[in-house]
Amino acid sequence: MLDNHKQFVAWRRQVFVRNPHRDLNTLYAGLRQRSGIYLIGCAGEVVYIGQSWDLTERPIDSLGRFYHRVSDVSLPWSLALAPCPPEEMNERESTAIRAYAPRFNASIPSIPASEGRMPETIGYASVFQDQVSSGGAFDEANLRRQMERAAANPAPPWRQGKKRRKTGKREPKPTLPPLDPPTQLDGDALRDARQRYGIPVSGALVYPVNLCDDGSVVTRDGEVLGIWAMDQYDAPSFTPYGESASIFEAPLVGLLCMRIRDWYESKTGEKL
């Protein structure tokens, strides 16, 4: 049973009609704390900033809310993560919203706290596999220009939000193509997927949980936990040894590794 339900459903329903970029795996692999701030970029600007107790779930859910509000959804999208303790989230989110004035932030958690510490990002990544670039939202020059525009704007979106009147009109629900049922890859297709996303089984096992190119799932200490597979939407799944079917799946390789790590530690009481 999948724990990370909201995020997985967003991809599985093909809300974006695009597959996730492999750079997201690297971004999530560097996540050592789950709570914090996330920043969503579209083309050359930050369009939304949020906070979450679980950065593995909320950012993609938020992206699904705003994706179809941009007229050209083929634009490059990017995501930056800034882990921090829960008690710092209001200050860091408020400060970032005030600094960048993203178009989709119609409110701010705390105006008094909005001149405090900025989020400290661990990096950013392209969101979609078909992108040729990250889009530049987190390019230093673009961030500086956006901050300058925000500072000169007397009525940023976060100030207008509470004054807007409801018109009763709702945005039309986008028409999406039907989704083919997920099908587990096998044969050459599965071998190709494992070569694309897995690390060499003969190389260094650098992560607490490693998905290897031979299909095995191995800890950093060399303990083999089971096997991994993938479906046609590049969503990986994990089957422990001794089981006949996968016990959970995820939209990204990096997130699957985090789920396997949680599963192992709760089962054994040992830290990876």
C-alpha cells in the first residue's frame, strides 16, 4: 500500500501529461530532513512558495494545483527544496514570499516575520523529463531581478489576496487525455529502465538504499533487501525477498529509496 498517496496519484493520473525528470531523484536524495520550504519555478520566475511537514509529498501536490493556471504548460518547470525545522517554517516562508512576491501566493503566513531568515535551499531540479533546461527560475540573476520587482511593487499578490472578492466563477477543469492503466515493464524494457535509473552493482554503494542496475535493492553495507521494477510511466516499485508482489511504489526513484529506508528501519529498528 502506497503511503505517499497524494503525490503518487498526481503523477499516476497524468495530471501533467508528462513524466518526472530524473534530476528530481538527485534532489530528493540530498534531503536529510522532511520538513521545510519548497519553491516552484516556471520559466524564469518563482511562481509559488510553500511549507510542508513532508517535502516528499506537498510540492508535487501544489504543482498540480497551479500547473494548468499557466497558459503555456509546455514551459520548463523547476523545484527547489529548503529543509528546516518546523518552528522556522513560518518565518522562512514569509520572508521568501515577501522577497519574491510569487504570482500564486495570495497570502503570507506572518507579515511580522517576513523580514527574517530566507530559506536555505539544498538545490533545485527540473520537474519534467521532456525539458531541455530547468527554465532559469533559480538562476541567480533571475532571482535578483524578481526580488527587485517585488520590492518596487506596492501591491504584491500576497497583499491583495484577502481583499479579493469572490465572483462565483470557477476556472474550467482542464480536459486531460485518458490514462492507460499502469503496466509493469519486463524483458528488455525493464532491463533498459534499470540501466537508466540504477547505479552499477559493481560500483560504490553511496546511498543508504541503492537501486542497482541488475534489479537488486542493496543497503550501503551490502545487505540485499529485494528487487525493484518500473512501469511505463517510470514509476518504480519495490518487492522484498520472500514476497511475491511489490509492497509499495513511488513516482520517483529517490522517493522509493526513502520509503524503503523507512520500511527497513521500522522493521529492524536499525538506522541506515
